[in-house]
Amino acid sequence: MRIHCPHCGERDHREFEYLGSAKLLERPEGGDAAAFHDYVFQRKNPTGENAELWQHVMGCSAWLHVVRNVTTHEIIAVKLARDVKEAAR
Amino acid sequence: MHYSVLQILKNGLTGNKGWKPVWRNPEPKKSYDIVIIGGGGHGLSTAYYLAKTYGIRNIAVLEKGYLGGGNVGRNTTIVRANYLLDGNLEFYSHSLKLWENLEQELNYNVMLSQRGCLLLAHNDGQFDDLAWRGNANLATGDDAVLMSADDVRAYTPYLNFDDARFPIRGGLLQRTGGTARHDAVAWGYARGADMRGVDLIQNCEVTGFRIEGGKIKGVETSRGYIGAGKVGMSVAGRTSQVAEMAGLRLPIESHVLQAFVTEAVKPVIDTVISFGMGHFYISQSDKGGLVFGGDIDGYNSYSQRGNLPMVEHVAEAAMALMPMIGKARMLRSWGGIVDMSMDGSPIIDKTPIEGLFLNGGWCYGGFKATPAAGAAFAHLMATGEKAAWATKFNLNRFETGHVIDDEGTGARPNLH
């Protein structure tokens, strides 16, 4: 897999660290235990397209929002996680 | 047919014409008392114990492909009981006891070989950790031998003891660990279940659940609707998809785990060895191939093949541990899709839907659990209670804080 970092260009995926589902951007406000349980542990785990968080640890260190096909490993779209989070506000 | 030396002699002298198909290939009935989804090792073993121990004979196992065609045929065949935490300790201990009697139980040669399983340590911290683990295993009644570097040198003299980066500090040996013939385990359980009247239905994909008033009524399949009193999901790798059809969301991600085998060579490794740096493990099959594997690739995947960086990483680990392996040619590599749970431990539990049960989240430890997982799942489905040695694999443990994180890495499935 090769991931196109918005800052650094297309790089081998070994330069990136995988965190998990991009739902981790949506940290629940307040102290609702059920919402936090869902946030930390529950995953949709889809086949096909999955939105994920990767960090370019061996490059610019930016957190990236990557849409990837988990069946074919095709990278579909890469944005800065910060931009995705701000757009959702 | 009961297999015996007499049968082998008789059939050997009569042109081997007396052997019969090992299981039937029945059409699905309209309904069953219990339907198990997934004809892999766990599904077949569940059906076997339901029929054998609990006398429930009106059972179907639904398999979308062929029996034993999933992860039970894709693993590195290691059997061991050297976990660390409560929950895992008593469960795998019980599983090993079932393994030790499995061939007599099934009247089927699963080629269990208790050739030992050695975990290596490469620094003082790791060695202390192995001592802790070994004590936990001894306290559970399992075997554990803490070995000094010299002990390891005598046991496996061909390892690279003086590697500059990862010298071998010592090891923890479980003499009762080893390997088994993975396909034979699935076939043995399938035969035992079929002999007791269980319908093993292949090429039958479950496409939906029928749920009324919060209670399971049956399953929609590619071969029509099948009614069921109870339904058990045993579909590791695809658990999230099957559960989603029942409206459930689970603490599971699917990842790809690769395995490798070299060309057959003369006997060289007579045990199972785990490198303590980089999660590499190796044994030699009875055919002579060196069978080895490493970590999961590290990102969600439903592709049953891995990427090259992990191939390279595993090859590097192999060369660091055992330089002689560089002389062998790699024959094949393949991938299996594993349920990575959020704490690295499995789930055997009821679901919020009455009559629907879940067995999944096995990460890369499912094969060694095959007998006990089936026995525990059968016990749960038949009695509604958890078996005494499988009380902690609860679906709600993530809510209550009772996670079983043997690796201590937190809710990061790609790190377990």
C-alpha cells in the first residue's frame, strides 16, 4: 500500500502508524458511560470502505484521515485529520 | 465405522475398498433445535459437544463454503496453555486437557504432538516476565520450566544465542505444548458430530436472521429459510458482518495474519519456538516444512493475503533467531482473517437477542482453543450457564471494566 500524505506526497505505508477507525475523532462530550464505551470499544468493522486514522510517524508526523478499501487495500482518499475534524464542527 | 488397526489391515488387504465417506451431505430440514453458523473447527466442535455431552441431536451446522475451509485450515497448528491472566489461564488449561484425550475421544488421529513450546527472553525484563508467566501456569496446574541461557542452548543448540541486538537471555518451556494436524481436528469433530445425527450443511450462506419480539426464530440462508430454537455464531473473521445482520455492534476489528511454510527438509526443529522480539514462531510439520508466522499486518483487512512488508519483517526475525533458515526456500505464504478483539481475548457469551449466542474474537489464538471453545459454547447454549472454566469471556466486560488484556496494550487491536 502507498499512502498519499498531503504534506509529503506518496509514501510506502511502512512510514505510517495505524491507530484505528476514524470514529476516534468523535470523542463524546460529558460523562456518558455508554457513549464512551461505544467510542473506545465498539467498531462497525465494515468490509469495503473504511475511514481510518494513520499517522505519518516517519515523515511529517501529521495525523491523516484515510479512506481505504479493506478488501482490496486500495487507498481512496487522504485528508489531514485536523481538516476533517474541523469540517465536522 | 470405528477406526482401528484391524480396519487398516482388513482394508489394506482388500484394496482399500471398504472405506466410506466420513460424513453425509444432507439437505437442510425446515427447522432445528440449534443452528450453528460456521463449519470451522469451533462450529464443528460445538456441534459435537452439544450432541455428545448434552444429547441434543437436532442440530445443523451451516457453512458457506466447505467444512474446515477457513482459519482452522490456515493457522500454524500450535497448541499451548501458557497464558498469563485469569480467564485465559483456566480456559486454555482445560483446552489442553481436552487435546490430550482428543484422539481417543474422537476415534480420529489428529496427530497431536506434545513436542514442547519454548518462549524466549532477550533481556532481564523479559526473563522476569516469563518467570511470572511460568508461575501463573504452574499455579493453574500446567507445565512450565524456566530455562537459563545454557538450558536453552542445550535444548535448541541451533539458535543464534549471541546476536548483538537480541542475545538469548533464557526461556520458558511448556513441555505439554506442541502441534496438531489442523485439518484432522475439523474432520474429526465433523465425523463425530455427523455420527450423532448433526446435519453438516455446506455451501449454505446465512444471509439474515429472523427475530421476533427480541427472540431468535431462525436464519435466512442461500438455501432457504431455516427455523431454529437457538442460533450460535462461530464465524471468526466475519463475526462483525454476521452479527450486524442481527443489529449488533461488537468490540472487534478484522485483521489479516500471514503464515509461511518452507520446502520440506529433514528433521531439524523438534519443538515450537517463539522469538521474544517481533512475535515470530516456528515449528516443523510432519511433512518436513518449516511452518512459521509473525504479527498481524496491522490494519483492518478482509483480504486473505498480506502485504510484503510483513513478509520481510518475518523473514528478518527468522534470520535473527535462526540464521540457518536462510538456506531453506520459502514454498508458500498465505493469510487468514482474524477477529481482533479490543483486549486480545475472546468472547463466548449470550447476546442481547434471546436465543442468539456468540463465539468470536479469537485473535490469533483460536486453533489451540478449538476443543474448549466448542465445549464451552455447547455448555452455554445447552444450559444457559457458563462453564466453570470459561466464565470471563463476557461480551459486556468492556463496559464493566473486566477486560482480559494478556499483552497489556489497551484497546488497540492492531497491537495485541
